[in-house]
Amino acid sequence: MTGFGKACMQLPHKKITVEVKSLNSKNLDLNVRLPLTYREKELPLRNVIAQELERGKVDFSLYCEITAEETSNKINGPIVVAYINQMKEIIPQADETELMKMAVRMPDALKVERLELDESEWLEIEKVIAEAIKNINEFRRSEGSTLEKDFRLRVANIRFYMDEITKLDAERILTVKERLRNNLDELQVTVDENRFEQEVIYYLEKLDINEEKVRLAQHLDYFIETLEGKEANGRKLGFIAQEMGREINTMGSKSNHADMQKYVVKMKDELEKIKEQVLNVL
């Protein structure tokens, strides 16, 4: 969602500069800054920005720099003359230049004429707005391409660590059986072998992680499938990442094996990096 776009245009009497900046946000949080002359166009402009940018904390600014000799501030002649006459009555010998300097600082000495919106001028400004929005979208697409490569790398790493856990699973079962057998031998008691096997199977079922591995593999596939979709899918990717985290946590609690737990930690580390970057996806 992060991005920046800027575009400029020179009109006959003014220079128009448009800047659009966006940061991460769950929804669209739009802040629009417009000169007073163009304020009536704010609502349709907000609709255009919302359709184009969809999500993010967006700051839109339109700056207008007057380049001609015209100005909207005019000296209110009658008011200034009235001030000068009043001051002359108080100080007859006062210099008129000094009185003028004082008069123009008095209230209402300057009047601001509100410029009416020129629709033909606004049509030109809409072009520079569209260019700025296009630039920020290009920035976002560039960032998105980088994020996609990073996501694919993290998902591939999680798959690799899951495969390594699978290789250790058979060894873990043998280790658990041996540990139980050694504990019984230390007790020096006679046990029924059939009952012992039943208890071992029951115990191992509680430690079985096949279901978690299958579900995690499905979540990884769905993550990539969603990543390749054309619609805005940032929220969906976040939900999938949460489900991946549940399966990894369950595998860690069931692993009961030091080397397997090391791979679980590595998987969690990769997943946290995914969650951080998912916040920046539309």
C-alpha cells in the first residue's frame, strides 16, 4: 500500500503541483488538501481516489502557485483613505507616507476576492491529478513485485523446513518407543507386551503431526494461489497466514523432539516475516 506519486502542470497564470502519498492502513483513510478555489470539487475527487487506490492512509495535496502578476488581494481604497483622514484629524502634521503605511495595516484595508472556479481549467487539472495517481500506482506495483518475490521465498523456506521435519518424524517415533521401554526397564516390572504396544500407539497418536502437515501444505498452496489472483487480496493473505501459524504452533507443541522444534522455530520466523509484509498488500 505504500507509495508516492507526483505530477506538475504549468497553466497560463499558475503552476499546479499534485502529490499523493499512501501508507499502510486496514481501510481507506483519505486526507485531501485543496486550495479554496477548488474546494467544491473535493467530493468527486475523493470518489476518484477511492476507486483508484482502494486502501491505505492516503494524503492528497494540490498546490497552486501563481506565476502571473495578478493577485486576489486588493487594496480597499475607500477604507484606506478613511483611515488616513481619521489619523490626520488626530495628528495634522503627520507625514502622509507614514500614515499610508499605518492605514494598510488596519482591519479591512485589504480585501480578498474569491476566484470563481474555471471549469475548463479544472479539466486540465484533472489530467495532472490522473497522472499523479498513475505514478503512485506504478510505485505500488513495483513494490508489490518485490513483495511477491519475498513471499514466494518465505513459503518455499517453510516447505523446506516442513520436509525436514517429515524426515525426522520416523526417528522421533523410535526415540519415543525406546524412552518408554527404558523407563519400564528401570522400574524392573513385568508388563504385557500387547498392552504396552497399545499404550505406545495411543501415546504416539497424540504426537502425530500428519494432519498438521497436510493442512499447512494446503494453506501454503492457497497462499500462493491467492497471491496470483487479480483482485485485492491483502486481507485474505493475512487470514491465511494466521491459519498457517496455528498449524505450525500445533506441530511445535506435538513435536517432542529437539531437532524438530528447531525447524518449527525457523518456520515461525519465516511466517512472522510474511505477516509483517502482508500488511503492505492491498
